[in-house]
Amino acid sequence: MDTLNSFSNRDFELGEVLKPTTLPLCDPAPMLSFAGRLYCFTGIFNFGQRKHCEQAIADRGGASGGLSQKTEVLVIGAYATESWKHSSFGDKIVKATGWRDQGLPISIVAESHWASFL
């Protein structure tokens, strides 16, 4: 794998940028605010490590943690594999989508949308 990476100048561990059409994102994407809101992050982020994403929320008066029925926004990182449904972070997406379909007020947004509000 290291040899292939050196030839291709590509990091296979990160995967590829997800195509928005492959994800169950809110459409239209909602306006985001941070103070007093509960966020959850899943996937791999352009912004940096998950702790940096969580710190950005805390710096703006919000909180972040694991996915629960109290989560208001699930942010999906920009990098993953095409088989996101079968990956570990896909479980969060599937669970959040199910809750949203049941009427819970959870927004599912792409990292790029979330970052545009920072």
C-alpha cells in the first residue's frame, strides 16, 4: 500500500470526498447556530481532528458528544469511502436518518455546510 501511495500521491486511508448525493443530507440544508446546541461528528474531516471540530463548537457556546436522541446536528466529515453505509460512522448516519424519519428534530449536514457557519 505504501508503494501505491508513493506512486499515486494519494492517501488511501482517507478515502475520497463523498458525493453529497450519496448521503441523506437535509435538503435544503438548515441554518446553523451553535450556542446551546448539541452536535455530533462522524467521519474524517478536512477541518482537522474530531477534537478540533468539537472545540470549534465549544468556542461558540455549543456542546458535542456521542449520537443520541438529544443530538440536534450530525455533521458528516468530507472524507470517507463510497461504502459509507457499511463503515463504522455509517451506523450513526443510519440511526440519525431513522430518528429524523420518525420526526425527531435532527439535522444531518455535510462538513462543508457546517464549516461555512463557523
